[in-house]
Amino acid sequence: MKLTCLVLGTGALLVLCVCSSVLSTSSENLRTFVGCAVREFTFLARKPGCRGLRITTDACWGRCKTWEKPILQPPYIEAHHQVCTYKETRQVTVQLPHCTPGVNPFYTYPAAVRCECGGCSTATTECETM
């Protein structure tokens, strides 16, 4: 499975990366899994003036229970939406290869330690489709 994702690095550097997931469970288990868990994935860390570096790290992945029901009073809908998000992270710093002189070669990214189903926070999650 390949996912396109955005990673927010140090200095508010927004990096577009391609993530490929690695799982030890069957695809049937993934179709029925409801919950939020730490999962290994790989992405390409890039920064202007340096070559990219393929990094394997941990991220949050899952499907959280969500529902909506109509009601008679405004706003005419009651909704409960949760996303799989970070409960605890640790910062990891790597050195990107072949950086041009004057470019800081260090790249910092968050790695998941614990995940949970919760409200979408723009501090850690891309929430635009919510």
C-alpha cells in the first residue's frame, strides 16, 4: 500500500513524501481492524540543497469509530468524528546526504510512541478533509 503524506519538519519545513507501509498482519485483518496503533512506514525525507534519504519510522495508523445522526434542531445533525492520531511522539534527527555548502544537513521528524483515537489536531495531523 502506498500513501502520499505531508511531514512537518524542523523550521516549519513542509516536505511532500511518498510512504510505503510495512505490515506483519494480513490484508483481511486490516479491512476489519477498528482502532489506532503504531505502524512502521517508510518515507523520503527531502530538503532543498540536499539529496533525499529514505527513512523507516513509526507512525499512527488506524480506523476510529465515527457516526452522524439527524436531529430536529439546528444544526440538524449530531456528529462524532475521531481520527487516529498521536498520543506520544519522540523527535528523531538524521543527517541528509550530499548537502551543498551552507545548507544545514540535519532533518528532524516525529516518530510515534503511542497512538489514540481522538479529535483532529492540526498541530500533528492533516485535518483538511475532516
